[in-house]
Amino acid sequence: MKLNSANINVIVKACRKASKTLIRDFGEIEKLQVSIKGPGDFVTVSDKKVEKILIEELQKARPNYSILSEEIGEINNDESFKWIIDPIDGTANFLHGIPHFAISVGLEHNKEIICGIIYDPIKDEMFTAEKGEGSYLNNQRMRVSSRSKLKDCIIFTGGPKRESKDRDLALKEHNSFSSKIHIPIRKLGSASLDMAYVAAGRCDGFWQRNLNYWDIAAGIILVKEAGGFVTDFYGNNEYIQNKTILVTNSKIDKEMIEVLSS
């Protein structure tokens, strides 16, 4: 089975088209690493090019929908439907020629994410989900993992940035989790893919502070439709407002909340 609703097809088409530019630009990164100027400006241009293609394709199909995107901000039309876009999630990886980044597009209806796609163009992995229809990886049904003890789990996180006001708190959380699990914590550098990997059962939990809505929007529906939980650090649904997100396979959420509240 695969998801083939009109909205999913619109997002797939937009991601596929935008990914051609992204893959081509990624191929140029290695040459730029050794230049005096470096690849920073080039990556900014790539980000904007990918965003432009995504927005053009989405607006062509759904001209009345609003848009929230990382680079341009908001385009306000019909507020009941809104595309949430991150053209390159994992720009630091992209910048350094590390093939781990994604295009993330979610669709919100009346403040709830109803479908979304996270697309890793280098691995050609398309993570898709729609409310009530399940989560899929390249048309194969995804389920979260079944590990039930935190100590046996693989846990992902990201950050903190050097200038983050919560830097010390995030480092304390990292140390607390490190003391509870056997396998070292992973930091892969793309929050959307971290969430997609929880949905796919590749990892068991993920936590992070100070993410933007476009970083997590598509991941929310992916995880929920795969049987996982998405909450804030206290187990509530305030993760967008207070910018603390906890994503689990639904079996270790209580243990993770205990660590985060200790």
C-alpha cells in the first residue's frame, strides 16, 4: 500500500522537483570546501532555490493555502490550510558535504498537521504520513520500535548552539540521559530526520529544545501515525508553544520525562 491522496501527491511532486536542484548543488559542495570564500553563501542560495521551487509547486496546486517557510516567513491566504516548509533541514551537514539532510513539508488544517513528508534526497528515502492512514517509508508501512526499557534504547538529540540561553540545561539533560543508557546518544544534525527515524523504528526516542515549527511539523504526523508519542518535556501537548519536544516509541516516554524533570 502507499499514500496517494491529492495532498500527498502534491507534496511528493514538489519534493521530487526541488530535490534535483539540491542533489546537483550538493555535488558542488566538495569543490567549494577548499575555496578561500568557503561554501556558506552557496548554501544560502541553495536553500532559497529549493524553497522557491517548493513554494511554486505548492501554490500551483493549492493557490489559496497559506505558507510558513524558514527563509521567506509567512504568506497569508486561507488560514485554515497552511504549508509548513523547511527547504533544507540539516544545512550544517549540507555545508560540510555530509549526506544527511532533508526537505520537510507538512500541511496544517485548523492548527493540526494532517499530512507531511520528510524527503532525504541523497538516500532517496521518502517518509510520508497522513492522518488516519499511517506512516510509510518508500511505500512500506512504518511502525515505531517496541523497546520498552530506556537503558536498551538508542536516543537522538541535537544542539545546543553555543549562543543558546538554555545551553547549560541542554548539556545537563545530555549527561543525565548518558548515565541511563548503554548506547551513546546520537547527534546526527537533522531534527526532521531524527523524528522520521523514530517513526521508522531506527531509534527509540528524541528530545530537543528550541526547535522551530518548520523543523518538526512533518515529523509530528509521521511519528503519531507510526504509533509513537509527541509531547513536550512534561508529557503535554505544548511542544510548539514552549519549544521543548519529546518524541518516543510510546513505551519509554515516562522514563524520558523522568530524566528530563530530574
